[in-house]
Amino acid sequence: MTTALSGIKPTGTLHLGNYLGMIRPALELAGRCDRSFYFIADYHALNTVRDPDALRSQTLDIAASLLVLGLDPERTLLYRQSDVPETFELATVLAAITPKGAMNRAHAYKAAVAENQRAGRQADEGVNMGLYTYPILMAADILLMQADLVPVGKDQGQHVEIARDLAEAFNGHFGQVLRPPAAAIDETVETIPGLDGRKMSKSYGNVIPLFDSQGEVRRLVARIKTDSRRPEEQKDPATCLLFGLYRQFATPRRSRASAVATSKAAWAMPRPRVSWRT
């Protein structure tokens, strides 16, 4: 029996990058596995969300959004992280066998340190222990449900590797109890570009919300960074931000036709994943 697990933090409005990079692949994987779990990581969200009312509201919004986007409660168990106290018990146990060096190398912590150093601040300024031990709690989320596959983006693969390492270390001490997971990284899913060309992220303020009005979406799309060439001039599909978003939803035929139309030479496009769940 194959088990898939995925989670999402209730830290704000869902955007196109969330859907394409994580939600859609996770829901498609859930449909192919024998068992699947999807949780709302409200304790992970405490690292940045301190308003209880906002956290409750955003948690409900995420739950409703997942159902709208295609989560089938008959096939996938949807739950709130904080409703499973065993998760935090396991996190405490795992912390006792986790080398500090592994946390020093975790990419979220390293990124925070690097940002502080670029800004001329102390390396650990603004870094709380929730951020520092984030991979341990994520490992507990994964290992508690005996997940085989965890759909993640390329930037989250390290966290699944840490969970695997901790499972093997635990089993080495206490016997074969925890199931080492594997990251399910879809190589066809690219980093979704935001309005300014950087990775689409709320922290960059460059997102396209999933559930905004048509007028607001049009306004944001009009802000997508382009080069100085006129719209009718030929462009390179590999670097055109508009085309990069378009091909995530277009049929293979339309995607290829659009690539040819924007380039002087026919462009060999990978077959995109096109389902939009409603």
C-alpha cells in the first residue's frame, strides 16, 4: 500500500505558484496512491503568523480552497496539523537524535542567515527556533503517517531527505519502526515566475492570487515584466514570462502552436500538465 502526504501553511492567500508548484501535483499524486493525507500546517505557520484570528481564518480559507481545487475527501484525509498531538510528541523524540549540524545546513535557516549578512545584520537576527527546527517538525509530519511519497518542489527536497535520515537513525536505535520516505519531485514542474521574473512568492509581492476578481487578475497580468520589444515582435519562448505561465494551462497543441508563433524557429516544447481542477 502506497501512501502520499502533503501539507500547506495557512500564511495568506493562495496564488498561482502554490497551485502549479505544489497543490496540483499533490492532488494528482493522491489520485494514484492507495492512501493520501493532506494537512494544513498551522503550527508551521506560527513562525510568521501571530494573530490567532488571522490564523483561524486563513486555515479555513485553505481548507475551502483545497476542496474547490479538487481534493476529494472520499480519497484523501484532510486534517489540521494542530489536531494531531502525536505529531509534536514525535517531533520531540526526533529532536533528541537530530545532529545540530543538520539544522545548520537546512536551506531555510541558511537563507535567513545569508539575508541577514547581506543586510549587515547579526547572522541569527530574527531567526526563531521554530524556523531553525522546521525540518524536524516537518519530518514528524511525514513519518507519523508512514508516508512513502511526499510531493515537493525542488527547493523542498532537502527536507524530505532530512526526514529520511532521521527515520533511518531512529530505526538504527530502536528497530524498524519508521518508514523512510522519498521526495516526489515532478521535474516537468518548473519554478513558477512571478510578475517581476523572480520566483512567485508572497514575500516578493509578485503573485497572482487564485481567487481574485477577473478585473484584478487582468490588472496583475498587465504588470508582468516584459522586454522592450513590441507585442507583435518575435520572442524566445524559453525566456518569455507570459508564455511560461501560459504553457502551464494550455493544451499541448496550443502550447506548441504558441511557441512557434513567438519564435522564428519551431521550439521543441515539453508536454505540459494541463488539468485545472474546479
